[in-house]
Amino acid sequence: MNGLWRPRVLGAWRVPGQGPVILAGNHSHNVDGPMLIGTTPRPIHFLVKKQAFVGPLDPFLRSIGQIEIDRESVDRTAIANALGVLERGGVLGIFPEGTRGDGDFARLRAGLAYFAVRSGAPVVPVAVLGSARRGRVVGALPPLGARIDVVFGEPFEAGDGSGRRTRSALDAATVRIQERLTAHLAEAKRATGR
């Protein structure tokens, strides 16, 4: 990442040094995942769509601990693997919008709330800013040498403390998560001048 762009990392100290953590990031470009893998102070395991596990990328993604998920159905194997990361005290990375988009946390899928409530792991919001710009040399990538900001926020608990895992509890957790992620994104933009 440092060879292609100029990442500026703010607040990495907010990622707890040990124990289970869920890193929830905005997602507006393909480089967001690799940028977080390269800048997060602990090894991170992302849920990655199964279509990415092809050719030489397949063994590479598996070797760095990424988790294959079928986004078209309820992928129980991926869910179990992700929960296993948290049970072992690791860092699970999730793009809660489910796919690339505007990166504004406008529509969240329920997966993040499920993992947070089920595991009790704190959620650390992270904003990747500047990756959506398109370069002139390679149009699919941000301009080479461009600054990309990675801003980590304060960890928070997604559940309400009751331990309930009902549909209404997950829906309420999703609303709390969306509010916190949206507020963090706004603060990250202020802090970076973007």
C-alpha cells in the first residue's frame, strides 16, 4: 500500500491490542480491504465474496486468513468461520453495506449486528477516505501516489446489554451501529479535511 499510495493512518491506537474485535469499514473501492489489511495494527480476517477466490488469488487470500462467503445465500460455513475468529480473540473485518457503494453507511445489512451481538465483541468503526478517486494511468485504481486516509474510531458495544438475540434486538443493534458509523464517518471527514 505504501508503494502505490500514501496512506495516512489516524487513531490506530483505538483498536484494542488483544481480544475479539469487529472492524466495520465503509467500502467505496476494491483497495479498501487491502488498505485496511495493510494499516490495521493487528491481523484482520475479512469476509470476502466467493467470486474473489479464483486463480492465484484463491491460495493467497486463504493464506492471509480471509474468509470466503457466498453472499447469495445464508453461508453457515462462513458464519461459523467468522465467529471462530472472534472466539479465538481475533479481528473480524466487515464492510456492513455488503458491497462497494458510496461508502456512506446509508444501508447496512444485518450481518454486523449479528456478529457483534452474538460474540459480544466491540465494534471499531473505520473510514477509508480518498480511495474512490480514479486515476488517469490506471482508471480502475486511485491515482498512484494519492493520499488515502484510514481513520479508526472509538470502540463501542452494539448490543443493549440484555444479551437478547431476537430479531428486534438485532434490528435495534443495526440502528445503533448505523448511527455510530455515520457519526464516525462525518468526524473522519472533518479531521482529514475531506
